Amino acid sequence: MDFVTLGGNLLGTIPLGDIVLYITPLSLFLFIVLLVFTLLIAISKTETQVEATLMKLSNTNVKVGKKEFKQRRFLSVICGIASAGAMITGDLFNFTLFMALIGILNIGIVSAVKQTTVLNSAYQYGLIAMMCSLPLFGGASIILASTGTLSLAVLSQMPATPMVVFGAVLMLLGILGESGVAPFFASKAEMFRTPGSPFIVIIHLSSLFIIVRAVEILLLVLW
Amino acid sequence: MADILINVFIAFLAGSLLLGLHRKIMARVQKRPGPPIIQHLLHSLKFFFKETAFPKTVSMPFYIGIVFILAAIWVVGVIVGPVAHGSLLILFGVYAVYKIVEHNSGSSSGSPYGKASCVRAVLSAATELPLFAAIVLVYLKTGSMNIGDIISYQATNGPLIFSIPLAAIMFFLLLLSKSPYSPFGITKDKALVSGFETEHFGFLRGFIMFSESISWYVMLWVFLTIFFGPLSAVGYLIGMIVLTFITGFINSTTPILNPNHSVMTQITMGAVCFIGTVVMILI
């Protein structure tokens, strides 16, 4: 299957040997949206979360401390850039690397908070992400071993052999776990209870966009 | 450029009136007179001229930026769909950003209602699975993600609603979940006041209502286009009114589900329809 039937007309390519970066309306749209959100994250302050206090009539204001703010903003910006990279890469292995990096950064963004429920959720998501890194990289390795290339431009022109299908299924499993979408989102949802709206949004955004890109890649490889 | 502006205007106007009709239908089913059909449009315009207040707790400039992103993203939806007949995957990306905005406009306000709505928006990501599965099934059947190619396919092979009806049901689930007062609308449950919209006032709410109108129009347009083939303007109009009537009837007679039931219902129906459609394609 070619790029045109999936993401629209080819707008341009950046040939780097066997690996060709390509830009279609789809990848351009995803790339620009991620950069816009990354810019907003970089310049935004955090909100003050108002919570009810148990056994009292007053509210509790939960804020993000200065040190925590700097650390989380840095990780969020890196996560935005990594996600943007995953949107335009034309190489299967680069995609898996970006995917693993996003998984690690997602945990890092909430690891500085002090709410136990949020940390528990991050821990559970971390376990799933760690386990799913094996099928993620394993799937890409199997595709490389059976076809001899990781370039999506070349893979899209090759017929899907049983080993390629097996590798793609493994990759799909890895992507589902690493990005924490259904049925794994239950472990991730609690992470969003922490204050720091601009930072937690990139966790959600990176997961959703990586799935869109993953489907494009898998369809390119399989059909 | 003129084409884009005209289509955005039509999308806003038609979407507003359809949402007004939706409210009217719900009211009539519940034996209430209901507001006039034009009320949603009037509300949207009114909010642009109301005084805007910003709570002290908000995350600036995210709190403001997010509603502009929401409006911009649905204008992109109009360009990719009705104007350019582009890729369905881009429209899925548009929908994904819509989920992000739903998530972030709630959390950026600092309000506990917005925050609860934000966490539910993450859970309600289950709606994306049936949508995604429907898009992939359309691709498997037609061999293309481009709406133009899908229309051409249907012109020669007949509407997809007859060959992959279960995929159409999955897409309809998305329409239902995004319609006002939906049983799956857990992010706007009245227990959360207005959910993620609770702390957005004045022109910010105007932008949200503008985007909601366009999003309703675009989602109906996509559904009709990819399952009912090439339609005339009258065909689209009748189709949109019928779909609005069906969702209005369902929503007025169905209580809102709790988050767990909402998610499990959508995932189960999505899985059943996906497997059923794959079996139908293979047979």
C-alpha cells in the first residue's frame, strides 16, 4: 500500500539513504498540532486545583511547586518533540524508539507528584509499558529480519509474508501497551488526577496521535 | 478560500440548527414544548458578546488557547471533509484533538467539576476504538482512506451501508456518544454541572458552541458520505435530519450510563461489530 491512499498526496520527502522521511497531509497535520501544543506547554503556567477538604468547610488549593514545575515542563516538552518526531519518521525502528521514549516520559511527567494514587497509577502503567516494550521491539526486529529493511517506503511496496504479519501483530500489542490505550487505559486514567494541566495533556495527546500513526504504519506494512 | 469560508459558514449554520432540532425533538418526546429550533444558534452568537470572566485558578494561556484550538481543529475538519474530500485518518486526528480539548479545557480551569470531566474524558477514549475499527473496515473494503475514492467506490459498487452494516453501527455509536444528553456522554454528566465547559464563559463559550455546531455537522457529513455514497445536497439534508431525529429520540428515552457501563458497552458493541464485519468481508 502506498502513502497516498492512507495520508493523502505526498508533499515531499527527505531521502537519508535507505530511510526516507516523508510528508503527507496526515503527517503534516499531526506534526503541526503536536508542535503547537508543545509551544503552549512551554509557555503556560499551571492551574490551581481546588479540592474539598474532609471534615471542614474550607477548600484546599493544590499547586505545583517551582522545582516540580520545571522538571515536569522539561519532560513534557521533550515528550512533545518525541511525539512530533514519531509523526514524520519514515523508519520503523525510529518509530519504536520514539514510542518507547514517549512511554518513559509519560511516567516521568507524573513521577514528581506526591499523590499516592497518582504514583500507584504511574507504577502500574510503567509495568505494562515495560512488558510491552518486548513485543514492540521484537515485532520490529522480526520485520527487519524477514524483509531486510526498516524503511517504510520500501516496506510499503513489499508483499506481507506470514513473518511480517506476525511481526506487525507483535508491534500492535507493544503499541497498545506502551501508549496505554484501551484496554490498558484503566491503569493510566488515575495519572490525570494530578494538577499540572499543560503537562498531563501531552500524556493523552501523545498516546492518541501515536495510535493514529501506528495504524498508518501497520496498514502500510500489511497491505 | 471562498469555498472554505462558505463551507464553514454552512457547517456552523446547519450544525446549530440541527442541534436546535435535536433539543426540540428531545423536548417533544418528553412532552415538553422545548425551545425554538433557532435557540442554539442564537445562544452561540449571544455568547460572543457577553462579558468574559477568567477564574483566578486557571492555567494561562492554556485555558484560552484551548478553545481557539478547538475552533481551528473543526475548521480543519470542514476543509478535510466537505471541501477537499481528504483522508479519513486526518479526520480521526481531528477527532483525537477534540478529545484532547475536552480533556484539557476541563483540567486547565482548576475546577473540581472540570477535573472530574477531564478524567472521564480519558476513560471515554473507548469511543475511539469503534470509530477506528469502522475506519479500518471501510479501508479494507474500499482499499483507500481518501473520502473521494470511497465516494467513487460507492458510485460503482453501491453504498457501504449494505455491504458493511456493522461498521456503520460502530460509526453511529460515535455519533450517539457525541450527541447532546447522550447515554454515553459521561464528560457532560449533570453531576459535573457542565463538565469541561463549566468554567468557560463569554466569548470562550461562544467558541465552544461554534465548534460543537461544526463538529456535529462534520460527523454527520462523514457518516453519510462514507456509508451512503454520493448524495445530493437534499440527500445530505434529509440524512442529517433523520440522524438527528434518531439520536434525539434515543437520548430522550435513555438515562446516562455510569462511566464503567458506558465504556464497557461501547467496547463490547465495537468488538462484536468489528468481528462480525471481518467475518462478513471474508465470507
